[in-house]
Amino acid sequence: MTITFKTLNTGSISPGGFQEVDWTPDKDVVIRAMLLNERSDKSLSNVQVFISIADVPYTKDFVPARIIGTDLEYCWKPDLRVTKGTRIYVKLENSRADAINVDVVFLYE
């Protein structure tokens, strides 16, 4: 199968704020990887991520965003089958002293 990219952008998240993004695939997919990209190359060490797929939490309670990864070689690779219509939910909480703008990128087949 062909790998396809799906990107969700949070927009600007102010210090102490959060943003939620979600995606509902229009066909059955297999999520091969998830990456996070801060558009100004700011560190994601002090940003918390919450992930839920089909109402199943994959972070208990959260994971530092840098652990998800910004590099394809060292990122979260769930190899998770997701059926059409399933909600994929991501919340990012900014504990930095400045605003961030994050792309949430999924690689799927």
C-alpha cells in the first residue's frame, strides 16, 4: 500500500493554553506513524500531548510532545488499524513561556 500523510494544525497555542484537533478517516486505514512539528522549531519538551483513538486513551495521563517525536526514525509508530468513521483525537497543552504552533502529522496506509 501507499503511505499517505495527514496533517492537522493546532494554530497558535498561547502559554498555559491548549488546542484540540481531530480527524475521522473516510476509509479504513492503518496508522503507521505520528510526528509533531513546531513550525518555528521550538522545543516540545514542555508541551503535553493527550491521544485517544476510538475513545481509547493512548496516553495516561499525557506524554511530553518530544517523546512522540519530530523525526520519522524516532517517532511513535503504533501500526494501528482504524476503521472508517473512527475519531482520532489529539490535545496539546502548552506549558512553555511562549506561544507554539504545532503540526500533528499522521502517516497511514
